[in-house]
Amino acid sequence: METRSHRIRSICVYCGSQPGRDPAYRAAAKTLGTAMAENDIDLIYGGGTKGIMGAVADAVLSAGGRAVGIIPEFLMDQEASRKSLGGLTELHVTKDMHERKHMMFERSDAFVTLPGGIGTLEEIVEIMTWAQLGRHAKPMVIANIKDFWKPLHALLGHMSTEGFIHTAHLVQPMVIDRAEDIVPAIVERAVPVAKGDPDVISRL
């Protein structure tokens, strides 16, 4: 596992392509996106222009930041419109979800999970799995807006207590309740970052 030290230049944000029922979720996405742009941190995300995805991207772009969308061809008309995708700073169209997730990992210095559905859950769990396997040590944040991720946090604690997370010291996502606290926490955590072997990551 290779390590390198540098400031946080990009954050991957996992979040829902739907807006959710509570306006606080979209508000948190806008707060996070604005803070990222103000700190010269690029957004790496799934490319959607709707829901929470669209809110965070719009906030980044409105504040003068860079939004890099990575989306599989088959989702372009479900999570976005081809016209709206043209407003992103960069757009990468992948052949499948596996290539999308791998590219998002490689382009990102940290990971934030805003409220979302099954896909959002799967993405952050995979990143935590890679951390447990020693493939990276990039900061991970669970944005627990309005206690949205409280059940997940409880489940992780339960699994650890029951002896199923044998390397719990490698799986330490920061659980942060307020969107405005996310970027400062990540910047403070910016220590030598582990960069996984691409050949190994591609097989995970």
C-alpha cells in the first residue's frame, strides 16, 4: 500500500438521486457543495442532476467550484438529462457501475455520504470494506443529517461488538451531524493518504 501526503483536493460525495422527504437533506447538500467550492475542493460524484445529487452539484458550480460527474451510459436518462450534464465541469461516461465506482475512488481524496437509498448505502459500505482490507486510508464521513444514518452507525457498532469487524481500527468513518462541519473535519484529518494498488482495487 503506497502512501502520499497532500491536501484534500477532491471529495467524492455519495447521495440520492431523489430529493427525499425532508428539505433538510437538500439544504445539507447545498451547504456542503458551497463549502467545497469555497475551499477549492473538487466534487467527484455520480453525475446525476436530480435530487440530492443535483443539489450538491448545483451548489458547487454556483460557488465557482468544479463538479466532475461519472455516470454509466444506462443511467444518463434516469438520474440526469443529457442537456443538464453539459453544465458539469467534467463528465465521464462509463460502460458499467464497476468502472464508475473505480474511477470515483481513484479521483477522490475523501468520501462523504449524504442521505440516499440502497445505491448510496452500497457505495459507502464498499469504501469502508476497502479501508478494512487496507486498500486506502482516505477520510470517510457519514453525514448524519437529521439522524438519517443513525441505524447504520448502530449496526456498525453492533457488528464490531459481536466480533465481525476484526480490523475496526481501519474502519473509522467520521459521523457528523451538521453539513457545515464536514469540510473542516476532512481538512483536519488530511494525513498521509493510502493509495491502493489499482490492480487490486479493480478486482474488489
